[in-house]
Amino acid sequence: MLVLTYSYRIYPDLEQELQMLNWLETCRQVYNYAVGERKDWIDSRKCSVNACTLQKEYIIPADTPYPNYYRQKKALTEAKKTNPELKAVHSQVLQDVMGRVDAAFVAFHQKRTGFPRFKKFGRMRSFLFPQIKGEAIDGNSIKLPKIGQVPINLHRPIPEGFALKAVRVVRKHSGWYAMLILKADVDVPDIPPEGHALGLDVGLEYFLSTSDGEQVSRPRFFNKLHRKLKSLQRRLKGKQKGSKNWLKLIERIGRVHENIANYRLDWQFKLAHHLCDRAGIIFVEDLDFRTLAKGFLGQQMVDAGLGQFVNIVLPWVCWKRGVYYSKVNPRGTSQECPECGAQVRKELKDRIHHCGECGSIKPRDVASAQVIRNRGLSVVGLTADEIACGRVLSGALPRQDRTKQVVAGAIR
């Protein structure tokens, strides 16, 4: 099963826009109620009997079951009988909100995120139609349940062989968007490691350095629009919160941030395609960028978007282009010589790698990229000499032929 998501701009009229805004607010209230219900149940189970708070205690009977996903969905059905605002929203849209609450608590229990928080006004920005028919798109319009026909800008055609399964409506500062979730019943083979191997070392002095010696400077997306953003935020301080002028400035500030994100994403996709043009195998370090973003260089880390590039953009482009992509252990990549494997201790200020064993001298980031390449090749069972000789694994198709085969299977 192959799943793709295509984003298109939609243009609802005033009545439809007000209806969708009301839906988002209702979804936000349902989300907060579900989070609060679980939070109260958890708090009632961990309070000491001899140390109650001075303000209040919310007591829940001991035999009350935990409000899990299915119980909250059942309670939502009962609540719709007495609440007309809930009945105005499509039933599956509200059920998806319960799924988002459950997913937030699952991520919390797996220690991937913090405890789920309440959403402030305006923080709920999307809702999902999990089941929608392929006939919903008719020409230049899309039919959304309980909303009606909405004009859509199909700037690129839906690929043949894919069926429309779900639609997520997203509100951004630049307008409304429809994320079409498309599925095709095809099996995509795993990409075998073949072709030229490339190791990537990411950082802040250089956005990335390759094992071939190429170094890409870190772009400063935020700095380019920092002056405009600073001016708008200074004007915002003098406006009354909640007024029309305050809301207009909020929209303008949001569009500036959205432009920064668009510039960053566009540059990263172009860079990913540039790397895939030069390699058949790409290895990167398995780093936790969330921890790095909390340091004293956190603003620079977030502006560069290293985590977005390594974890989202580059894997997707590699899969699409038929390039093998993998991560390696990051421990000690900057302290090892790529030529002889000797340990070469360096401080953060040392930017040149100089090995006393073999005499290798090269930029520190390039040496780290070569160590990453060597570690990745050892994991997949190849050597640099075998890659240079053009060894192709038994039974594996060349990259161009394999890509054509996958596309042909999707069309059929």
C-alpha cells in the first residue's frame, strides 16, 4: 500500500469559512474536555490521603474506569443528543479529535512528548474527514461533507492509479488548504545499497559537509526577514489585545513566519535533490536534534531546520529518487581518522583534522562525513573499493529501471 499526501489551496466563501471556523472551535473544546477528563482521572489516583491541596481536590469514585479512546467516543455520542453545537459538526470529524487525544497520551506514555496540554483559542488549525469518496473532486471543486462544494486549485494532477481516501482541511495564515490523502494498492520494493556512497555531516558552521569534500553554507532564513518581523512585533505591542488592528497584525506576523518556513522547505528540497543526483547511497548521523535545539545555539538550530532536513525531507526525496538512505551511530565521528581509524582528539574550536598516524589533513567536517560513510558501508556489508568498482547486488535492478518499475506498478 502506497500513501501520498497532496496539498491544494481551496477558496471557501464567507459562509463556508465561518462554518469551518466554528467547527475548529468546537473541535478545540472537545479536545480540551477529553484531555481534562483524563487529567482529572489521573490526578484523583495520585493524591496522598494525608496531604490534600489547600485549594480543592477533585474526587472520582475508585470504581470509575479510565476514560480511554472508546469510552470517550461513546460519551461523545451521548453528548451530541443534548448539545446542538456537536451535532452541527460531522460525526467522523469529532471522532478523529478523540483519536488525536489518544495519540497524544500514547506519545506521552512512550516518553516521546510531554503531558498533553490544553489548546488555546485559535490553536486548533485542522480537522479530518477520514472517509471520503473519490468522486468528491469534480472539475475545479471538491465536495466536503456538510460544507458543500468548495473551489480548489488543482495545480498538479492527481497521479493515475491512486484513489482519494481522506481529506484534511488546514487553516493557515495565507488561507485554507485541503490535504488529499491518496492510496494505491502497490508494493514498493526496498531500495538496495548500490552506487556511489555519500556520508553527510550536518552542523551550524556549514549546513552539511559531504564525504566528497563539498561543503554547503548554512542559510539564514530568519535573518532575512528579521527586520520586518521585528517592526511588526513592535507595532503589535501598542495595539489593544483582541482589537481588529491587533488581529490584522497577528495575521501579517503569521504570514511572515509562514514565508520563512516555505523558504526553508523549498531550499532543503532542492538541496536533497542535488545530493541524490550525486549518490546512490546516503548515510547521516542518528542525532537527537530536539536536545540540540535546547542549547545556547537553539535559535540557530531551529532556523537551520536540521531535524526537518535529516528526518523528513532527505528520506522522502531519497525514497522517491531510489537512493538508499540510512543512519549510523554518531559517537566519536569527529574524533576518528577516516583514513587509518586512529583516534584524533579535537576540541570544538579545532576545525582542521590532522592525523599524526597517517598524516591526513582535511577539514574537520569533511573527515567526519567520511567516517560516517565508512561506518554506513560497514553496516550494509560493503567497502569503499566495492562501491568504487560499481558492484551491484545480485538480483537488484539499476536505479533508473527500478524507479520505472515502481511507477509502472502504481499506474497499473
